[in-house]
Amino acid sequence: MKDKELQVQPKHHVQQGGEPTKPEKQFVPAVDIYETDKAVTVVAEMPGVAKTGIEVSLEDGVLTMTGERHNGLEKGALLLREFDAGRYVRRFTVSENIDQEHIKATMVHGMLTLVLPKIPPASPRRIEVQGG
Amino acid sequence: MAIIRFGDRPFFRSPWSEFERMRRDMDALLQYWGGEGGRGEAMVYPLLNIFEDKDSIYVYGEVPGVLPENLDVSVEGETLIIKGERKPWQAGEDVSFHRREIQSGTFSRAVTLPTKVNTDRVEARVVDGILSVTLAKAEEVKPRQVEIKIG
């Protein structure tokens, strides 16, 4: 694992219903999703997207993350083009035991990290019976 | 920009020379765009976009999750070398993975630049996972305006 050489991962275009309004390429970012006792973490690769370009929304149990790239990576005449630029879009369904109010997003070095904290299981509550 | 050398020109105008020129242009075009279709095996990480203007060459690469201290950019003669390592991104010890699509590992890539560059004036920065290297062209290869005198 240590000395593994990185391979190029081809970018996948978004395959889903609904056409984008802007004639722009949309890509599916590669993600890691891992879970601990406390939270589910989603890490997505979004090179070229600044903190301000990230939008995360949760609606009807569907988590949508989009990354809008900032421009300024084209200068003068093109000599070689190996990667395409575009938006990043990916959606996941989120289970109900996620504390939807406290989802945290951070963006560092082109990597978006979303921490989805779990709701701690409800502790059994004793209900006292009032004597009349 | 097509550069026509004097040696390329036939001494006598042949009726086929125009076709020959077209064929050469098509070859150049295919060579230029060939990379677009053939994504996959032969590609080396990181993928690069390269631009130039009259003073500089601009190289951009996508290196998300690579920390600047793990990235090594050097220029030797007319070759730009980009090396580095991408460490696993912040996963703790006690985690169970549901999806694992992001890779980690080492990479190195060498690119031959189209012109000579001034090796003292190379700037490299990483912003939001994009490496940008600006290389100043060497003085002798910069285009020079030739003044035309009248009279």
C-alpha cells in the first residue's frame, strides 16, 4: 500500500435525469465513505473547487453535494489538454439516524469532507406513575 | 502555429503538393487530439493541461488531497518533473469503509517542455487541489518584434 503507484482515474460524467441549464460538463467525484460509532464521513475529491463553490443540501433524506469550479485555469494558447473541467455533482441517500442539523462540511486541498453525526440511540426513559 | 522551413518547400510546384500539405496538417491534428479519445491505460498521474503565451508556459495538474509538502516540482533542462505522494485522507483507526474510491500512493511524471525555459524563474503553487506551475521562457526563444524602417 505504501509504495503503490497512483493510477489515473477517468472522470465519469453524471448519468441522471434532468439536463443542466448551462452547457457545462458534470462529473461524479470519487468518494470515500466510512463509518464510526459516532458519525458517517463522506470524503469527495473535487480539485479546483474553492470553499465558496461548495453547496451541500439535504432534502427528503437525499444528500446532494455540488462543487462549482473557479475559473482562471486557461491562459494563452492550449498545448495539451488531458483533463476537462466542470462541475461535480453526487447524491446519496442518508439514513434517518443522522443528526441532520449538525452536518459539518470542510474543504481543504480540493477534498470535501462531510461529517454526518449519528443520533445517539435514545436511552430508555422511566416514566413515573403518579399516584392519585 | 505551423512552422514552415525552407527545406519543406518543393523546388517545383507539384500538383500534389497541396494534398501533401493537407495530409500533413491532418496528421498533426490527429496527433494533437489523439489523447482525447485514448483515455485510460497510457495516462500518467497527474493529468496535466498545458498552455503558453509569449512569455511563459503554464502547467496545471489536478492533485486533490496532496499536501504541498508532499509535492516536488523540479526542472531539468527542458524537462519538468512532478513527483509526490498522496497520503490516505484523514481516516482514523476504527473506521469501517462503505465505499473506497479515492486512491493513495506515489506518483511521478516528466514532461518535455516545448521550448527552453529560464530555470531560475519557475513558480509552483497548489490551490484547492490544483497544481499550477508557471515557467518563464528563456530569453532567446521569446518572440522579438522586428522594427521595420521606412526609407
